[in-house]
Amino acid sequence: MPSSSAMKDSLQNAPIRPVCRRLPFSQKLWEDSNLPFGLVVTPLAANASSADASSSQSLSLIPKCLQCGAPHAIKETHFRLPAPSEREEDARILCYLCGATSFTSKKLQQAKREAVEGPIDLQQIQQSSKKTDPFLFDLPLRLPSTEQQSSIPAIACPPLWFILLDGTCTSPSYWKATSHVLLQALSNIPSHVHVSLLIASHNIDDGNIDDNTDNANVMSIFQLTSPIPHLLHYSEKNRNDLVQAIANSLTDGMHRSHLQTAVRSLLDYKSNQFSIFDDEFLAEKQHTSSSKGIHLAWCVETILDVLQSHGQVAGQRQDMNVDDGGSKFILKRPYAGAKLTCLLSQQPSGVCRSNQRSKKSSGFMSRLMREKQQQSTTATPTIGMGGFGGRIASQADRKINSQQSTSTTDVQNGHSGDATADAFRRASVDLTPGQLEETYQPLPDIALYMDELGRQCAQAATGVDLLFLLEQPDDEHSSFKPLALPLYGHLASKSGAPGPLLFDCNDETSMDRLERELAARVPWREGMVFAAELRLRLPLGFVVDDAALETSREERGPQLAPLWVDAGLMGPASSVDDSKQLWRMGICDAFTSFAIDLRLKDATAPREISVPGLGTVATKPVVQTCFAYTTIEKDDCGTYIVKRRMRIHSCPVPLANESEMLYTALDTEALTVVLFHKLAIALFQDGIAEGVNVAEDWLISTLVAIYNSAEEYHEQTNNKATVNGNGSNNLNFLSHERLLDQEGEFSTDDVLLAQGHILLRRIVLIIYQLMQCHAFRVPHDNFIPSSDLRHAALCQMQSMPPQILNRCIRPLLQAWLSGMEATEPVIDAVELRRKSVRLAVEEFSKYDDVLFFLNSPSIVALLDGRTLEEQNKGSQESSALLVNAKLQSTVSEACLSYRAKLDVIYSLGGEIGTYDSMDILSDVLIRDMASASGHANFTKWKKDIAARVLE
């Protein structure tokens, strides 16, 4: 029997995680429980396949439901009906997903498949496939050739990498930083990857930027195959030549030296380009609000034109692989997928008209005029770097915080006689339509159009990364210029890429993080897949809740809430228009998850179905996901090949008859993910302050529902005892820990806060932790974020798998003993409050020196516990603590457990690290933080919540 820890790890890495591992039998039961009804899908979860890449089998060998198309690779999804005879043609299966029966004979199954996929040589497939992995299957690559292929050399079907640089930036820091990080990334480029290095800018004529002509936008393209790499410049007026030039510029990794030469020349290129202007003009252009960034939408449209005109996606099922019908025939080159990495220095400047986009795109474009000048003159003291989620600030932000602490406190105390107080009141921290309208004065459909561009990128198997390289303001009275991420960020998420991030190009620590983030996003990153499609199949009686969100009550401004949910799915994906429960991603990796809303189709779910010739059969509810994708891997000879794969996973979800059954089957990590998305929607619709009310109101109503459920269950068990003489239950229900009128050890507050339930006790802290992260945290004290930082944090957390999102809002803090003999932590999870930290030091320091291991997606650190003792507070120990092999291994695993590898921050005394341990922990001790509703800490807040529940 597997250990409890092994079972926990298996659950954490499961590809399908419903909020409850049971589904409610009726609509009333779901409403009574007050739980959100949904599930979390991580298609490439760590344990999604137990075998290696060579152990897949052909999907053509697996019987499919001839009604809904569900493949039945495992017995949990179907029932093999008794055959009326021994003939193979009479064998049938009952599909638990749609309730239909299907014949399983190879002849009928093959005919059904060939009607969709074309001719299949089943005999050849049987001879060549290895049936060793029940989850991983091979699919045919869809290529121009008439014969189906199972794989193709990557050199003939490469991944593409378009690198887009901001040619409008005159800051040497930006160009130095981009040169450095690109050189590091390109040093490991495989030979089969094709790269195009592009610089977007505007025409400059005597110091003026003309945004009203066809020549306003310029693309400079490095020609990397020539003996001496050089630039060619094209304006948007020469559209066809520009598209052809970019297609021709794609260079394989065998020209690595030319790529590196081109990157090293960036500093010289920008110096020469602006040498005709004096320093005063350049400074004014860089720092005034009239400075204009690149036209990001025009750049993305251009790349899409290149892919549509000259490329064909391997494995793509529709649209991108058809000829455009032009009179000139163009031989399209197959490609596995693409990444567009945008290294930006400031807010993009506009959406431009193009006559060569698809009909769907041109419908949006016809409604858009040239973008109005976007500016904000409000001087707001903000935190503007990062966007990783959680609440751990960067070192640069800590420095800014300390500089601004005095002025911010004065504002909150009501001293509003200066410009800073006015700036605080106008701080653009909300993401409501009205606030976005006031901050950016955007075009009405700009966010909607960027969303549409992201969808087209996903269709072209292209992920878009938005990485901003910024400079900290000169002093505390300056502010970060708005970047308009709430308007442009959907471009990245709809393409399947993780959210945008903000870096300080003058800060070494920030640049190190950028280097690691870029390494995690290059198209040859192990585990990255392209042209992904996710299909979800649900039990009978259940459907995806794909009802469109109501727009905000505000009349004006971009509506972000409807863009957050796409056909019931929340995460970096876009729905496929012609099919429900099917979503597409340009790219995906093991660190990408999606939350999906569900609902009952009718008042109750069916428990039985009628099968002709067999009568009624009990249903066995199960959720199935089919995840198709293109991957690049090495064959037995070490050659990179492109293959099309599918992962099929199923999760049994039996029906529950009462709320207690739902609560006992609760997955609190999956619940956290779904709650995060619900709060994000509330934030977009009504603002931060109202989001706090939404969170607390849900918590109180859920705690009331939990208590009512305990009363009902207690009454039921008592009635059974009266009738049958046996009042036992199989849900580990303890009435004295759940009800006020039963004598027990728990206080009144603990009973009301569901502390008597091993799973439900966590939801109070979950809500508090969510409201403390940068995505939802109310501005106060030294935290006044920019709207860009808040939106970046939302987008970054949007795709996190359940275990990582929970680690993001609640970092793991372990206490270890120094020395070589320690093999495990003395405290596995220290409560995140100062009192618990100091008690741990006091209790265990008599055995050996204590050190703390901090693990979160933002920071991994080893901290000296000696400096946390009251008598040694703030001191620096002269001798360094010892870190044994077991702890060092644990730390190394933590650094590799996130999308981007993290470096360890050491503060162990002596010369090992100079960081102050309590300074780092101050961002982590969430229980000591003030609540958004004004309480001094978690203890006082939950006491107030308990009082409101009692009312």
C-alpha cells in the first residue's frame, strides 16, 4: 500500500484535479455546499506519463466511441458489453462519457477513423508500436506530403524563434542588458532551431516621429547568413518585401557565431543611429511622456503574415495550412512551432491598419483608428518591477519602499497637503474599466484586438513573450511610466505563453532573473511543446459553464473580465470556435495549468442509463482530457525529430449525495486555483476594495454552509442510530469538533471556522493568503503597485499549477539544524509569523544552531536563525552555519521545481551572504500582515470572521 506522502505527491502531480473528487448529484446540493464547481487541468504534469518518449503507442490501436469520439485506453471510461456471439463484429463497449454504445471491431473502427484522418495502415502500426504506456500515444504529422508520417527530422521542420527588440529605446542600459541575456541564451542554441533577429522602430526625421504616414513603422532585419551580418531596413509601406525578408532571414543554429556577432553589434548600431541627435534631444525623447514605443500589434501582425504566407504548422488541424489563394504560388516550409520574444523598454504605441490580415482580423481592424496619444502625468510612488506573483519584493523594491515609507505614511494619516497625497489617491492600482479609461485613454477595442491577435498566434503555434527591461525612476518623487499591460497582456496569455514580466535593466539581481526566465522560454527548452490542443469530456449530465460574463456596470473603458474566461476556461489558452470544450495553445509546458468551470445540465445528474438489449446500467462518472501537441525529442541515434503526440488522462468522479461527502473529497489546492480566478474576475469588474468584500462574503457564507452541513449530518446519523441501533459514519465526522452544542476541546471560534475538519480548516487561511499576494493586495504602508505590476502578477499566477500557486501565496518555511547529521527538518512547515519563527529558534537552538529554508516561486533562501533571536536581532554572526548534503539536495530540488531555475539566497553568517534574514522573512510572515479590511493581523481578522459567521 502506498505511503501517505506518496499518495499526496501523486495527487499534487495529477493532470486532472477537480475541486472535489466527487461531483454533486443535484443543483441544490451544489448550491448548499457553496463550493465553486470546477476542475484544474495540468496537461503535462510531472507524473503524466511514467515512461520515456519511446514507449508511446499508436492511437489507432485504441477503441473509440463512435458517437462522441472519446478514446478508451483504460477501463475507467467504458464498460465492455457482453457479446451476443463470439464474432468480433458483435463486440461493443458502453461509453461512460456520452452513454452511447459502439462496436469495437477493427474494420468498423478503422472506417470511422479513415473518414476523418485518411488512410491508415493498421497492420504496419501494429508491427511497429510498443504498448507500454497507457497515457501516451503517437499521432500522424499533418504535412504537405500525401503519405502520413509519424516523425520528421527537426532540421526539416524546425522550431522558430523571432527575437523582437525595441529600436525606439535610446538607453545604453537597455541595449547592454539585451545583448548580455541574448548572448547567454544563444550560447546553447541547437543547430535545428531557426532564429530571426528583428529591431522595430519608427522613422525619425529631424527629431520628429511621424505616426500618420505609411512609413511610420520600420523593421530592421539582421541578415545572418552573409559573411558579415548586416541590417536591412523596411517600412510598413513595403509590406510584401518586408514579409519576404523576414522569412529569408531565419537562420539555423549552425550560424551561432553570426548570431552572436549580430547581438554584440547592437550597442554600436544604436549609438550610430542616434549620433546625429544631441544628448538633450535623446534625454527628452527617452524620459518625457511623449516618447513612443514600438507598434507591437503591427509587429505581431507582420510575424503572423510571415508564418501564414511562408510556413505550415506540423500537426495543425486547420486554417494555417491552406494556401491563401493568391496568383503567386509559394512553397510553404513546415515548422514545429514558434516563439516571439519581445524585449520592450516602454509602453507599445499603437494598433495599425493592415489590409493583409485574415477576414476575422480585418473586422477588428476596420473599427480601429490610429491610437490616441497614451500618457499619464500622475506622479505616483509605485512598485513597478517583478510581476512574479506572491508578495516577496525584489531587493530594488525594498530600497524604493524604504525611501517612500515616510511620505506614504503621511498620506494614510491624512496629511494630504502635497502632491504625493494626491498621487496616492490617484494611484492606478485598479483594473476596472473606468480606471483603465482614466489612466490610458485607450481605443475602445484595443484590449479586444490584442486578445484576437493572441488567438491568431495560438492558431499559428506561436507563443508570445512580453519581457520589459525598465529603469528605476531617478528619485522617490518620480514614477514608473504606464506600460498598458492590462491592455496588451492578453496577447501573451491567449497565445499560450506565460504572463509578462518587468525587470530593472540596471539591477544585477533583476538581470540574473531575466537571464533565467529567458532560458526557460526559448523554443528548445526541454518539455516545451507546440500547436497544443486540449479537449475535455465530462460525465453525463455535466457541461462546461461557458456562459459569457456580464460586462461591468461601468459604461466606458476596456472590459477585462470577459477576456479572462474563454468558453469556460481560465488560463493561457484560446477556444476553438467551431467546437465546444476544445481549446488551443501556441505553446505549453509542464508548468501550465487551466481552471475550467462546470455546471449541471439539468436539476440532477443521471445515475442510470438505458442500454438496448441490456436494460439499465449504472453510470460511472469520469472526466477525460485529450491533449495533442507537437514535441521535439532525440531518437535512438541522438538526432532531433519532430513528433505529434497525445496524452489521454481520466479521473473518476463519483456522485455525492450530501454536502459532507463533497467536503471530505475536497482538494484544497485545486480550490485555491479556482478561487484565484474568481477573485481576479471580481477585481476586473468592481475593483480591489470590492474584491475584498467578495472574498470575505464567500468565506462567511461557506463557513455557514459547512456548519449547516455538520448539523444535518449529525441529525442523520442520530436518526440512523435510533432506527437501526447503529449511528456510525464513514466520513470521520466528529460532532464535538464541528458543532457548538457538543462538548469538545475546540473554542467557539475554531468550531465556527471549521477547524474541526481536516480539509475545511484550511480555507480561512487560503482566503487571507490570496488577499495578501501582489495580485489582490490592497495598497497600504509601503506597497503602492503600478497597475502593470498587478496585472503582470495576475497573468503570471494565471497559469501556475495548483501546488505552485499555493506555494506562491504561502511560501514553505522549514526549520533545520545545522551540522552534518540532520536528515530532515525539525519543523516541516513553520507557521508564517514572527512568534513561531522565534519559538522554533528557542526550542531547537539548545541542540544545534537553527537555519531556515524558504521555498517559493519568487525566492529560495537559506537563512541564519541565530540573527532572529531577540538578543541577537540584527547582528551578523562571524561563523557560517554548515549545510549538510540532505538539505543542500532539498534546496537544489526546490530551485529546479519552477519554470525558471532560481538561484539560492544565502544568509548563513560569516562571509556566506550579507542579506538580513528578518528583512527577507518580513515579506513572508503573512499571519503578521494587516488585513485588507483593516485588522492588525490574521488572528484578529479571523476572530472578526468568526463573529460574522455566528451572526
